Amino acid sequence: ETGVTQTPRHLVMGMTNKKSLKCEQHLGHNAMYWYKQSAKKPLELMFVYNFKEQTENNSVPSRFSPECPNSSHLFLHLHTLQPEDSALYLCASSQDPGGQAPTEAFFGQGTRLTVV
Amino acid sequence: GNSVTQMEGPVTLSEEAFLTINCTYTATGYPSLFWYVQYPGEGLQLLLKATKADDKGSNKGFEATYRKETTSFHLEKGSVQVSDSAVYFCALSLSSQGGSEKLVFGKGTKLTVNP
């Protein structure tokens, strides 16, 4: 049990579908992240939320739309995706160290997304 | 910019062999360094960390020492087990005033340990 739960674990969607990925953390952290893990590529940071405010968007296409209604929940809304968007999407959380040495991030098990 | 370079895999070893996975980094400032492990079908788990130069992180028989002079954080284990088969990621993180930390990952090294 990592304290970070992602649903669904697997998702297959068509290019015209709209779906959402959900992430929930029970660790009392104030920062949450979306990462994309594709085959043979480094983990890519997509979005960062700190105290529910988006602090980073790493040039992610607008077909990915994050939402953070509170510091425990994070969503990734998907619309009109492409086959190359197929990947493992990982959610993580951490406690903002407030200028001190960074603490570790805790990851969920990921959602395996396949776009057909 | 900030980046992490780790040795290309895959690495295949026999049980009880010695393991080294090299990791070097480039960073502006003084990062914290991490090794994460990803078992098949799972997310990433923190394996060990070091927050300042000369710190040694250790866990489950794995060790890594933060070497500022060589900007390295090599992962070692004296005797690997079949259960160590996984993908290992080296990462760095820089804190920022009032902002969230950002982990920068290496590409990962797949380790397979045979009985």
C-alpha cells in the first residue's frame, strides 16, 4: 500500500472518446504530479499541483486536461487522444519541503492507457 | 539544465552476483538524489536517497553514495537475488522556495537476476 491510489488500472479508449484518470492520496501531502511513462523514454513530468494550484505544465497538449479539486485528489481528463498517447500514466504526491531538502515522491501503480 | 544519465540496460546477472548501476547527474544548485525501483506491473517505489554530498543511502542491501566531485550516485548491491529483478531509476530533485520539487529521472535500467 503506497498511499497513492490510481483508477482505473487499465483503460482502452478510442480517439474520439472522453475519459478521466483519477488519483487519490491518503498521505496528507500538498503536492501532486502526473507523469507519463512511455516505452524506451524517460519518465516525463506532465503537470505539478501545489496546494491545489497548478505550478507546472510541461508543454503538454491541450487534449490532456488536469484538475485538482483539493490536495488529496487529482484528475487527468482525456479527450481526442492519439495512438502515440498510449503509455503508463503515473500519479505521485509529495510534501512540499518549503525550501528545505526535497523529500521523496510516492507513486501510484499507474493507469495503463491504450488509445485505439 | 538538470539531467540524469544512467547506464543503459538491460543488465542480466546470476543470483549472488555483485551489482553496479552507474548514475551521473547535471544540476544547477544542490540536488537531492534518489534511486527508485519499479517492479513489473507496479508504480515506482523509493529505494534509497541522499540529500547532501558524501551521504550514503542504503536499503534492502542496496547502497549509493552522493559524490559531488564526480557528480555521481552509483547504485551497488553485494549479492543480488531473483526478487531484485526490476527496473531501477536514478533521479534528482531540486527544491524551490514556495514551489514544488521536480523529480528528473534517468531512462531506467532493467535488471534481470537468474537463479
